[in-house]
Amino acid sequence: MKASRRALVVISSMVLAAAQEQSQLEGVKANHDAVLDTNPGSAFWSGTRPTDAEVDANGRRMPEYLTEIRWRWTKDNLHFLFFCPYKNLSLKPAPDTAREA
């Protein structure tokens, strides 16, 4: 549950940052859930319009971290697709995938 809350905070921050740059974020309702993937050209994501974000939480421009955000919702779920560059990727050396952190 804690990991879910943290993920929601991160997603909310990114969406808020994108909203500061543009007048609106455009999401598309999906009639049903689909097998999700990271291909923006897939049937699930192709009808969405990307929104770009390149500011941090304080409104400073960070073009080296230009992030593309797409989102859809269904009756039961909210789905986000992010394309985000990074300079360093920190991986947990021995993740426990059987339970949340």
C-alpha cells in the first residue's frame, strides 16, 4: 500500500508539472481495460494525445528530462504511460517481487 501511495504522489507531481506548462492535459476514456504495453502506437495508446513536461516541481525548466505523458481511464482504472530519460538508473540489488516494499 505504501508503494502505491508513493507512486500516486510521483504521478501526480509529473502531471501537475505538465499542467503548469500547458493549459490542459487530455486523457481519453477507454471502454474496457486492455493488455497494457509501452508502445504508444498500440491500439490502447494510439488514440491518446501526448503531453510533454520539462519542468521540475518548482517550475524550473529541465529540457534534458523532457517527459512524454499519456493517460487513459476506464470504469475501474486509471492508466499512465511515461517516456522519461534518466542520467543514472538505480536498481534495487535484490528486489522482493512477492510483496510490496
